[in-house]
Amino acid sequence: MNTEFPRNFLFGAATAATQVEGGDKNNTWYAWAQKEGRIKGGGSPLRGTDHWNRWREDFDLMANMGLTTYRLGLEWSRIEPRPGVFDEGAVARYREMLEYLNARNIKPLVTLFHFSLPRWLKGGFEQPESISVFERFVRYAVDRLGDLVEDWITINEPNVYVVKGYYFGEFPPGKKSFPLAMLVYKHLALAHIRAYNAIHELCPGTRVGVAHHLRVFSPYSPFNPADAAAAKLMKYLFQDAIIECMATGNLVSPIGHNAPYGKGCYQDFFGVNYYTRSAVKAKGFADTVFEDAPVNDLGWEIYPKGLYKLCKEVYKKYRTPIYITENGICDAADSRRSRFIVDHLYQVAKLLDDGVDVRRYYHWTLTDNFEWLEGETARFGLAEVDFETQKRTLRPSGWLYSLISKTHKLP
Ligand code: FCB
């Protein structure tokens, strides 16, 4: 098999504003972290990696690594600190960042909503008005930054946001209601479509997509039909239904009532965030891990073949170019990350060989960061961060990834 990547294939890294920037108190995650016991180790996104001030150092690191694309997020609450009031200074900083990236031939891919909302948006996406409020923010951001950006992600992982925030109650706003979860799904789908149309109206020719969190769902006992049925249902509720709503505007059940909303195509690329596989047990509708499976520091199974399987599946269904918008491993010792990268990129090479149009790979993530509920304890970075001094040190796997990006082939 050919393990050389085409010259125009882009290798990059992905981050999210709330996880790295630091310094913003107007977002829902800062508020959420104030209650003791919620964040492992007790941190908050207020520190992050101080990227808001150290971004040049981080971008120079990427340039030296030979990365040619970077996925970054905008912090909505920073740009719009009060409803309808925009902070020109914050936008100017983002402009500076984007100009710096472009000058170094690192193509920006910008995320508009990645888990964290302005605190003033009461009720978040539970309210139908949130759709227009989001559109107003998107129009503002795209109007000010659109000349520097060719690719936008409207929403990151709608499924993780909804399931953790509205079903398990672990992420803000901490609710546990299936009907509410479905309502938020619906509003997110409509918000995506409105944003998709607005971006195209303001910047024709721009590419717009969603970063979907995809997992493989396998029956815990392969010969147990109940486990197999549970795995299928879980997959539909977690990812297939929301993907269909966002991609086509067809609000399938149980999110909508199959009422087509301007049925069309609302994605120019398909963003895949891939980490792991779930072993599903019908009993308790439980999402578990296979015994003896290789796992990362958080206990998630390391399953490279899943990346191939899922990309193949969504490509067959939607025929949209694929960007792998996240893929990475929590591995503080850096003892498995190099292998992880090679094994997953091997699957990407196989996809290319099989004619699947994968164009980019973004490793999650550039540096260690504020990893939501895991705080500063979960280490996903190609570079290690000492949060006290904010010193960055490229890990051996980071050197390896740099080599792959520079040579465009697997060692
Ligand atoms: C994804 C999130 C990202 C990060 C990784 C580890 O679900 O999009 O922000 O937390 O997981």
C-alpha cells in the first residue's frame, strides 16, 4: 500500500478557544468551573495555556513543525461580551492571529461554537431565539474575519454538547432530560443551517462544515442480538440522526418529525472527530470498553480501524470531502502517542487508496490544555505544558508528527 500522502494533503493541529486562551470570565465554562468538585484538579479555563498572549510562540512552533493548517476557535463571549455589543479589540486580536498564520502558509480552519457560550445567553440553545442570536454573531465574525479564512466550522460536536449537557448533566447547563436534549439538537441543526447560508451569502466560495464526533458502536457480545440492537440504536441517537439533520435539513425523528426544513446540502466538507469505540451492552443501555482492549489514560479504547470504517461510511452516504478535524490521545507519558499517530494515519492512507476524498488531518491537540471536566490533568498535547511557567516542550511524538508533515509519508 502507498503510505505517501499527496502533496496537497494538509497536516495540522486543532485547538478550542476555551481550552487554551485563558483570561475570559464571560463564558459558561468559566462559570461552571466555579463550583468545587466539578473540574478534576480544580482548575478553570481562566488559565488555559495563556494562548491569548502567547499565540505567536504557538504559531511559530507549528511553523517549525512544518504544519500547514491549524484549526482554532473563536470565543463568542469575548467577541460579544454583551448581547449585540461587540468588542473590536478582541476581533483585532483574532485578525492579527489569522494574518500571522496566513503569512506562514498555515491555513486557518475556524470554529464558531465549541462547547462554550456567552453567560448572557440565558437558556442557551434551548430557546428558539438562540438561532437568530447565533446567526447575528456568525455574521459579525465572518464580516470581520472572512477575508482571512477559507474554511469554517459552525458547530463542534453537537452530539457531545447535547449528551453531556442535557442528558448526563455533566457539562453546563447540567440538565438531564431526553426531550430537552432533542429540542437542543433541533435548534443546533437550524442554527447550523442558518450559519451555513449566512457564511455563503457573505463570502461565496468559502467552505463550511460541522465537526462531528463519531464513534464506532459495537455489541459487547457479538452474538447477543439484544447488544447488537442496542449498539445500532445508540449509534443512531448519538450521531446518525443529528448528522442527517445538519447535512440535509431533514429533521429526522426523534429530533424533529421528519419535516423537511429546506431540504438541501448544508456541508461543503464533513468534519470527523475520532477517538474511540464503544462496547454496547443492552442491559442498562450501557456504553463500555472491551476487556483487554488497549486504552489511553482516560480508559478510552485505542481503535485505529474505526477511523477507516467511519470515514468510509459517511463518505459513501454524503459524498463530501472529509477533513479529520480531531484525532488524538490522552497520554501523559507519551509512550503510545507516536504509535497512535502512525496507526491512525495508516488508516487515512488506506482511505485515500480506496478513493475516499480525505483532504486534511488535524491532530488533537497542539499543546496540553484545559481539558473540560478533566481540567489540566489530561494530557493530549504534541507539546507538554508546564502550567505554572507556561513552558512548552515538544514531545517525541510531536517530533515524529513534524517529520510526517514535512515528508508527507509514514515512517
Ligand atoms: C473532543 C472535544 C475536544 C477535546 C477532545 C479530547 O470531544 O471536541 O474539545 O476535549 O474531545
